[in-house]
Amino acid sequence: MRSPSISIYFIQACLKNLSHRPDTQRELLAKNHISPAILQSTTARVPAENYADLLRDTMQEMDDELMGYGSMPQKLGCWSTMVELAANSANLGEGLKKLTRFYRLVPWGLETRLSTDNNGNAYVSLSHSNDAHGRRQFDPYLYESFLFYIHRTANWLIGRQIPLHAVDFCFAETQHRAVYWDMYFCKDIYFQQPLSQLRFSASMLELPVAKSAQAISAFLIHVNQAMITQIYAQKSWHYKVSTRLESQLSDNPSFGDFAKGFNIHPHTLRNYLRDEGFQYQDIKDRVRRDSAIFYLSSRGKSVEETAALTGFSEASAFIRAFKKWTGNTPIHYKRKS
């Protein structure tokens, strides 16, 4: 399955603390084939690989894995060191204990902890520490991104998706709340909570960790990309439908014909998707959108070619749909050779 596209919010957040260096911002965008024109949009999207590369390059440029969001810079290599420690654990619980202990030793303004309760729940939480700068509320991006990285790393440790019961944030509800589904695959998001944390079943902590030295090395080659493009939802109907749609987009199949490919009644497939919180048309729009962005920005396809590849008989209809999905015309995404 093709990697997803990423909300422009994350591109803007990645470059936010380089606003005093506009030339550097432009150079990083150009290096990673991201048009500066879409930065003013609130609905634009960027291929996940481009965003992962931009993250890596921004961290290197700033010599700070937190990209200026923490109370002080975090030297490059901290996350890789933690991953190596956590990967050499008997089970997920031990791995997360190592992760949270490691980040309590690194001064950055927040402290990480793993805890459980008597109701079978586990929590990985971020609480404010009293560092040299005193207690402070950080930009939402710091809490969002750090919990995202913890969740994706935990998934990798056990080789499967960890279903989250809820995600809590200590800040007020954001305008970009819609992006949290793609980040955590969790609909229960709560704001203005005492702690920012992930909530999940404590039974997951018993699952074994078995990572070879080769697997660890492969993961660490490009940690950002490995986690941002991570997919462990192969058993879900959402994943099955998205994957099959991707291979059949140019044929633009009807829902009835599409359901026949699974040898089930359309009503049954519709119910399966509804049980997971999805509708077929929403999935189709998302696959079309991400595929179009991929063809335009990563493969250099023309607007007409992209329209045909994504199942549109006319380029004009594709342009209207694309503008509805992203707030921009396809030409904003066209890769410059």
C-alpha cells in the first residue's frame, strides 16, 4: 500500500522554529521537493516520504531532534540510542520502561513515565519537569509528535499495531484535531487533561520483543520514515479496501463491483467499514488524493496522466475534486524537474 500523505500542518510545524532563517526554510523545502506555495494553505497535503526527509534534514540543520520545541536542544542520536536499548528487551513492558527511563535522564522540559492501574490499563505519559527554565507549557506539536513517536516505536518493537483506548493532551483543543486519526488511529482524543498520555491495554506489555541486530540497523537508517510510513493494520477492512482500491483506481470500480472482488454482498462490506468508523467514499477520496499527490510530486506525472491514473475520465473533473480535497490545484504539487 502506498504511503499516506501528510497534512500541511506538520510541514509548517517542522519549519516553525526556523522562521528567522527564511532562506534556510526555502532550501529545505526545495531539497525535499515541497512547493513553498502550499505553505499558506490549511488543507494541503505532502507525500509522507517528503515529510520524513524534511524532518531528518531540519533536525540535522538545527542539531536538535526536538527542532527547537523543547526547553533545550536534544542532541542528534538520542532517539537511536533509546531504540537500541528498548529493542534489547524481553517484552514491550521492559522496552517501554527503558524508553521512559532514558527520557527522564535527558533534560528537555518533560518527563516520561510508564504506569498501570488495577483496571488493566497502561499509560505512557508526559509530565512537566522543573528544569533550569522552570515549568512551562510547550507548543502542542511537542506533545503530539513525541507521543506519536512513542506509539510507533512500540508498534515496531512487537511488530503489530497497539490499539489505543484514548489519547490525552494537556492543552486546549486544536484547529487541526482532524489529523490525530492518521497519527494514532484513535477517535477518543481528550484535551485540557492533567497529563498528555497514551492509554492502552496493559496486556500488551507482555508481548515479546524479538529484534535482530539487522532489523534494528534497518530501522535506524531512517527512523522518521520508518515510523511515519508504518503500517500494521493489514487485518482491517479499511486496509484491505484501501489497498485494493489503490490497484484499481484507473478502472474507477463501482461499489457493487468492488464488493464482488471480496466475494461479499455490498451491504455486508458497507457494514464492515462502518463498524471500523469508515465510509467507502471517504476511503476512495483519500486513496485518490494520496495517489494523485504521489504521481504529481514524486513521479512528475502531468495533470492529465494523474487524472487518468486516479480514475477520472476528464482532467477538469479531477482538478475540481483535487481542489476540494487539498484546497489547491494540482499544479501546486507538480514536481519541477
